[in-house]
Amino acid sequence: MELRKDPITRSWVITGDDVIEPTPRSQACRFCGPSAELAHVIANLPGVDGSAWSARSVVHPHALYHIEGEPARRADGLYDRMGSVGAHEVLVENPRHHGHLWNASDVEVEQFLRLAALRLQDLKRDNRFKYISIFKNHGAEAGQEFEHPTSQLTATTFVPRRVLYELRAGRDYFESKERCVFCDILAQEERQNLRIVEIRGDYVAFCPYAPRVPYETWIMPRSHESSFERTGSSRVGSVTDLAALLRRTLQRIRTVTEAFHLVLHTSPNSQHPSATLGYWKTLDDDYHWHIEILPILESKARSYTFKEIYYSPVTSETAVKRLREAKI
Ligand SMILES: [Zn+2]
Ligand SMILES: [Zn+2]
Ligand SMILES: [Zn+2]
């Protein structure tokens, strides 16, 4: 496997001819029961109600990125390539095989969020990595990999394109207004109250003004904070509100559709000594972490992949009504 950079969009892709062996169907779940013992565990959070653990991170069984070595970025004519150095982990959200984020207890969801924060903190100490992504694909249309409730983490030597757009846009807005664009969005959303799904303590769930897919929903802290892991480790009590809001928002989305992508967008690794990316001094002021949930509506799933301009047949104002009124 290697990383190649698209010279036009400047985004990195991972490619290679390594054949990934499909996991035999009849096998027992590798994340619970007796075979869970065989997993290469990286971090464990203590159990909450007598179980041995509550959330844990393990090495992905078919890791796309490997922790050893240097990226060795080099030119190939006009192109750029580098080795697939990084980390690829499975974040097991719950020891119970059916303990999904939407039907687990708030304490269980909180443990999962704490695990995510811990892994971010730990991997950001490795200054080879520029960015740590945490995401979840649920449902066949979303490309769900394991039956057991899991999210995934990748630590990469590049910043994913969508995050790069957000970072640059945040910096540009800050340069002209000296304010965080995400804080300004939240202030207007709270003032207008047209697209707010729910507010819980310091956290807001809302449908963004210009959605890419129907029922797209974001969760954001109301207090300005660029990195998720700082929220997870410092503000005592607030993670419980976040856990409850995440659980309730996923319950709402599930009244519309089964499948969704979820991604956490947080600040990049500012320890990375990157000269070309030029991490700016105002990063902590101009970026604001958030969770994006992109539901997949079966009929629209196909058009999403080949359309360059996003089309959502449901406006955010209509979506929010259905999500607010969902019986959860
Ligand atoms: Zn399982
Ligand atoms: Zn902000
Ligand atoms: Zn984002």
C-alpha cells in the first residue's frame, strides 16, 4: 500500500494491489466472546457495571496504515508519493454485541467518547502524524465492516481534504473578522432557531444551512474549543451531556434511515513540524471541533457518489422538524 497525491485536487489517496482476505462469515465475533482475547489491544477503559472493560481500542485486523517506519515522501515526476505509515485502529464502542451508541446507556457512550479523546491525545504525541480521523460507517450502504458496534481511527501523515478546506476557511474568516466562523454559525442558529434539533448543556445538534445530504446533522460545543480531546479530558460533567446528545441524535436519525456516516472533525496535530502546511498561530482560535452525521437515504445514495454538486431534496428547515418531532 502507498499514498499518492492527486496533483489537481491536492488530496491523498491510498492505493495498492495487496489483496485483503475477506473475513469468513461463519466466524464468531472477534470483538466479544472468547475470540476478543486474541485482539491486539491498544487501550482499555475500565468496565462500568462489572464488565472487564467498557470501550477499547484494538489494531484493525486489516490495517491500511502501519505504525512502523517513516513516510519517506518523494517525487515521481510531477507526482508525489509516500509510504502508508500511520495507525489504523478499531474503537470497540461497547463490550455488548448489540450495545449500539443509540441504545447504550449514557455512561457507556461517555466511556466511548473518553476512549476517543485518549487515543487522540496519545497519537498526537507522535509528530510523524498530521491528523487523526475518527469515523463510523453504519449500515451496508455506508460500508459497515463489522457487526459489532465499532468506530474506526486512522492517524495519517496528511490532513484529509475536507478538513483542510475547513481549516483554511476558518483561518480566512478569522483573518478578516477576528472571530471563529463556527461560533458565529452557532450564534446565528441559536438566534434564528430554525435548524436546531436539540440543545443539551454545552452542546447543540443542528442541521447545517447548506446540507450535502438530507438530514445531515452536526453536533458542536457551544463554548469555543478547537480540539475534541481537550473537551474530553478537562470539562468534568460535560461529556455526559455530549453522550446523551449523541445518543438521542442517532435515535432521531434512525427514525429516518438505518445507514449513516459519522465523522469527528477536530484540530490537526500542531506538534507536527510542517513547514509547507504552515500551521498558523490562530489555529486554536479559528477552528472549532464538531461531529458530522451524514445519513444515507437509499434512493439518494447513488446520486451522491457521482454528483459534484450536492443535491438535497429535503431542506434543513424541513429536516429539523422531522428530527425534532421524532418519537425517541
Ligand atoms: Zn461482538
Ligand atoms: Zn468557535
Ligand atoms: Zn467538519
